Amino acid sequence: MPYRVKTGHDQSLESLVNISPQPRSGGVRYTRRTYGGDGTVYTVGAYVELEFDLLGSATQYQALLKQFGLDGSLTAAVTLYARDDTFAWKRYNGLAIRPETGRDVTWDRYFPRRITILVRNLEVITS
């Protein structure tokens, strides 16, 4: 299944658009994992990092940002279709964060490289 996205929360699966180019990702992760006295696992702070190795031009980079609503702002509410930590595909509401130049994206030999778009505050959409 491909990763899909659309700006705004609670978008239907049919309205989501395939991310182009498709990212590499380890799936949903958590900022903290703790254990209750009875052994119950509690996870907090769901997020996903979407990684892109190389884009051919600044125009392609701007087009990628636009898919997440990040072409004119530092953050944007999105609906994302991504793999969870069990590798099952689910829809999530989240907050996309524009890559920080020098940290989340680098410019090398006139090309944007090593691009990471972070989507945090993920919440599974159950309906």
C-alpha cells in the first residue's frame, strides 16, 4: 500500500492522495513507552518520519511540501495513511512539520537531499 495524505483532519481514505515520490519510513513510533504494574504497555506521543533521499529540483521539493500543506506554513493539520508499529495500514489525524533546512533537509550539489517530514500528534481515525 502507498503512503497517502491530504490536508485537514478526518478526510476519507478515498480522498487521500498518494504521496509522490513515495517515502521510506519505519512506520508509526512513540516518544515514550511505559509499563504498568500488571505489565500493560502504555504508549504516548505517536509520530511518523517520512524520509526522501533525493529530489531533482527545488520545484519538486516545493511540490512535496504542498502535498502536506507546508508550502506556506511551518505546520499543517493532515490526514495520513501510514503503517503502524504492527505494519498494518491505518488512517491518522496528525500535524505535519515543515523540514528545517540544515537538519531535516540539506542542499547538496543543487539538489534537496535527505528530506524528513515529521507528522506528529497522530491519532487513529476509527470511523
